[in-house]
Amino acid sequence: MKRKQVAHLLERYRVTDGAKFRLKRHDPDDTGGGIVDRKEAEALLADGVTRLSALQELLYPHASWALLCIFQAMDAAGKDGTIKHVMSGVNPQGVEVTSFKVPGPEELAHDFLWRISRKLPERGRIGIFNRSHYEEVLVVRVHKELLKAQRLPEDLDGRRIWEHRLADIGAFERYLTRQGTLVLKFFLNVSPAEQKKRFIERLDDPGKNWKFSASDISERTHWESYMHAYEEAIRATAAPHAPWFVVPANNKWFARLVVVEAMVAALESLHLKPMEMQAPDRIRLEEARHRLLEEGTTA
């Protein structure tokens, strides 16, 4: 029963039509109205990881569909931990995680989707993007000076550039879904207060110092600009074929549960069945089995 309740709960966070979307209506502290507590959520997460692994084992041999999961968030929202926990049971051969950093010279010499296209998952695989093409309408929008490094023609670097880029992203994701790639987008919605708490924990724990950067503090001063950019991005690109999940991320245990349930639901929607061997293949397998048994008898 809890599984069904959590699956139904996904609709609370799924955004498929951005027209009426307002980020302020989504509470980072939300935990689903108390449907599950932390202990129950952890048990459901473990079950979800097991189900995700089984579904990936069906996805791989069919080699027709792919799943692309995009994670976007402010720093310390829990992207790395969520990816680690949710994908912990999946066969590494069937999944690839890509973390997109600041673009280098080769990437800047191409269009902004070029480096994204090169990392798309193959058919039968799950692709995880830790940050993505959305950086081009988030961090670049907040820090407009970054556009200069992209050397765009002056006529194309105008006031409508964000509108155009969001339209291009929407068209790109529509194209991917028409080619057999399921697209799921997760915004881990953390509050400024929770981010501050996690930053202090990183500073106080020598084992986590490496996670902290001086730029993390300066980026906090742009919080409202980032929230505006996220809201615009979600409003412009949310669609039934490429939904956003605005995941409350102040409680990591709940965020991870929402993510795994969304991924499981997407793969279950494909109704994949175990691959059935064709008659000639079954005959060859039986012949191989017979030869192995004979070999054991004569040894």
C-alpha cells in the first residue's frame, strides 16, 4: 500500500505544463504530507533500487529505449548523494554518469548542445547528467559575462537569447523522445537556510572540506536570480514527454525516494518483457547444453 501511495505522490512533484508553474508554491521542506516517515522511506528506497535494477536488466537486452535523467540544483542540494544512492544497485555496464563542468575551449568552439549530444545514453542504457544543457539558461543567464567566452555573433547575442535557448532545449528534448529516449528532469529544491547548514557541515568536517569552494558563498548572493532562472526554465520546457520533477530536497531521505520512484515509474511505463529466444536460437542453445553434458560424461 505504501508503494502505491508514494507512486501516486509523484504527481505532486511532476510538472508537465509550465504555464501555471510557480516555484514559490513548492516547499523544500515538504515530505509528502506524512505518508511515510524516514524509516519507511529508507525501506521503500531500498525496494525501489532493487526494482530499478531489475528494470535496467530488461532495458539493456531490448536495446531500443534509453533513459536520460537530468539533475539540476543549487550547490549542496544533494545531487551527488541522490545519484549515488538511487543508482547503487544498477549494473555499472548499463549506466553512465556525466558531470558537466565549465566548458573548455573545444566545447566553446561549438554550439551549446554539442557536448550534451556526445554524452547521450545509448539504446538500452541509463544516462545520468549531473548538471546539463540547462546550465546555459541558469548559470550563464545569472552571469551574463560568460556569454562572451562563447563568441556568438553579435546579431544573435540579444535580449531574446534566453527565450531562444529554452525553445531550442524544448525542441531538442522533443527530438530525443521521438528517437526512443525517455527524458526525466529533476530539480532538487533546497532552501537557502538548509544550504547554509550543509555548507557549515562541510567546513566543520575535514573529510568534506574538499566539497566546499569559496565561490559557493558568492553564488548565494545571486539566489533570487537563480530561482527566477529555474522558474523560467521549468515553465518553458516542462512537457508530458519530458517532465520536470520539483523535488523537495531539504530532507535527503525523501528526495531520494521521489527520484527512484520517478525512474521506476518511467521504465515500468515501457512494459518491457524478458527477451524471448527465437526457435533457431533455442535449438542452438540446446545443442550447446547437450555438448557440455557430453563433455562432462567423457572427461
